Amino acid sequence: MLSKEQAGDIFDRIRRFSPADEVEVNFSGARFALTRFANNAIHQNVEDENLVASIRTNFEGRTARATANQFDDASLKRAVEASEALARVQEKDPDLLPMPDAREADHPGETPVASPSRFFEQTAAITPGDRANAVAEIVNIACRHSLTTAGIYSSSQSLEGIFNSRGLAKWHRQTLAEVSITMLAADSSGWQKLNSPNVRNLRPKELAEIAAQKAVDSAHPREIPPGKYTVILEPSAALDIIGFMFWDFGGMAILDQRSFLNDRIGTPLFGENINIWDDVAHPQQAGCLFDGEGMQRKPVQLVENGTVKQVVYARGTAARMKKSEYANKVGPIEATGHGFPLPNEMGEMPMNIVIGNAGEARTVDEMIASTERGLLVTRLWYIREVDPYEKIVTGMTRDGTFLIENGRIQSGVRNFRFNESLISMLSSVETMGTPIRACGEESFDMVVPAMKVKNFSFSEVTKF
């Protein structure tokens, strides 16, 4: 993999090739390996490595990018020339700011964010044999329960870096191991997924046992009518549905009037027990500590006791917001380090969500014991937005949906389609668990608790 020093040498050559006013290079790369299994056997093992330099040039407010994945002089020159040619035919952007220097990127005068290690040698050293051994253990658990299993086990090491002609030089390395397991029976299934920079946190056997037990316990599912139910959403289910609102927590979405937070910042919107942060330095988070312009990501409290307090900003969006009609309606306005590489039309987004529990944490078993009648939901999928302002989404349950009666799980049930407002849902959370790192399939990873929610709306029963 490329080192920061090698990337600096590449940037120096690119800089010499270009007469542009400013030059920026974003480096991204990964060595990724995947073992895929189905029908209780490995059927695919792949590994690849790729590295890309994305070159942005700027001529008096005209800016564009071009990429290269070969770093000899001829290839870099072609990419520089392509970036310059594209930039020169752009309309001048009056809102484009000069590239940040190293001092601005670190938010002078503020306490630096601690830089947690997210590169673990043991994860980087995972071999195909290691993954195969883990899959063998998963398959053994499936066979012991007379189930069929399918899923993936992947491992990677990746890098992100940014250099610009104003002296900025940032670098990030990370490892990640991930396992996703589905256990299948004749008329039921169970599922678990987790990833972590540190492979020691992965626990494939434990996840396989949980997935297998869900498949066994939900066999011969009953069909019950749709309607409003108390639901207990396991962390993966909670994050997959809640994740649909975080594009709206950016300043650009407010300016474009495409956010459900327009005219709602500073008002109670959710239940008083809802607190949400974006915190890249949280010990259970992963990812890069700087954004697409090299700005340090700040911790931001987005929701406090149910009230939306703040959104995140890229540098350019913050400057525009201060001059807009919303300037006195949106709380603090400052660059928070949540932008994407320029040019882009989306602006910014919080990507390191932590949902806190304002009350006493309850385990899922305790939530079940306190439920007279309701449903336990393992995961949600095929989620789509129906109403962007009221944040109504639709989707289905999957891979372990259970009926709760009199404080006990009674049986598996056929899955449901739901139609639910995220505003209503987060106003109806009765209790929560301890926040943990969780993964889904519809949204990005978060640190999120299990949630017990009243009056969750199911519109119809599915056929499986």
C-alpha cells in the first residue's frame, strides 16, 4: 500500500506539471479480500487492490477533477491536463473558497480531536485460510441446527489522503473485517452482521449461533394481521430505518429546501429521550478523521433531548448559509468538517452517528419482558422514502420477526410491510438499550441502541 511519503512525492510531481492557481489531490485505495459462501460451502474467494489519485485544479473559481490510477509521469500529466481542460470550460463559481491550509483545516483555537488508531496489524494479516476457517465454523453451526447458511467474510486495509498546494497534507489508514451470516430453514431464516477495524471484535461463531437460533425459533411462522404494534427494533433494524434522515442534517440540504429540518431547527421534533451526535472519534466508530477538503471532522450534537440543535457544514456551505435568509434560523453556522470532495452537488452529511440513551439502558430481554403484546424485529430491508418532509419510509421486516405476548416470545410471524414516519417513530421510543456498533444493509454503520417503539405502523403481511 502507498505510504504518506510516497503520496507526497506523487503530489509534488503533479504540482510541477500544473500551472493552475491551486492544485489538490485526493488519494484513496484499498486492498480488499472476500470469501463468499452459500449452500454450506465456499464458492468464491477474491482479492484486489486499487489506488486512485483524484486531481482537482482551480483557475480563478473554475474547478474540475480528473483521476489516475497509474503514477508514472506520462499518466499523471494526462490526468492533470484533463482536469485543467475541464476546469477551463466551467462557469466561474462565485461561492468557491480557496483551498484550506493546514492551520484552517485543524480549526485553530479549538482542542484537537483525539486520533484513535483504526489500523490493526492482526486484521491486515487475515489470510484466505483464516476466512475459510471461520466459514467452516459457521457451516458447522448451520449443520448442527439442520440449516443452510450463506454470507460473506471480508477483510481489507484502506487509505485516504489529501494534499493541496497551500501546504495541507492529511493521511488516514484503516483496517476492516466484516462478516454477514444468513441461516435458512424451510420456512424461516435468521441473520447477523458486524464489522470492525479490529478483527478481535468480530466474533463470527457467536453471530452464527444467534442467526441460527433466530431461524430455528421463527420456524412455522404465524400470520397475524397488520396494524399498529409495539415493536422492539434490534440495533441493525434501528439504524437501517433511521439512516434515511441523515442526508437532511446538512447545510446544503437546508439551502436547497430539500430537508425535513427546514423551519424545524430549534424546535422539539422527537421524544425527549432522543440524543444524536456525529462523533468520528467515538471508540466504536470507524472512518477518516477529515473530510473531502481535508478539514478535521468536529464532534457535533445534532439532536439534544428531542430538539434539533445543529446541522453539519462544509466550508463553502457555511459561508453561503451566513449570507442566506436562514442565517438566524439554523443555530451555529461554522465549518464542521463534513464535506465531500469538490466539486459536488450534495454538500455534506454526518457519517459517524452515535445515538445516546438519555434514560436507563434496558436489554432486549428486559424490553421483551415488559411488553404485553408486540413484535421483535431483527432487521428491515428494501426501505424507500415515501414523503421526504414528514420522513415517511416504507420497507419490510426480514430474517427473524417474532410475536411477543405477556412478556415472552411466542412464535415467529410472517413478515410485514411497514409505512412509518421517522418523526413519529422517534417521538414514540419508550426505552432503549446500550448503544453498540451495528451494521445493516440499507444504511451506513452507526453506534445505536435497540429501541422499543410504540404504535409502529405495519400496512400489510408479506408472502414469506
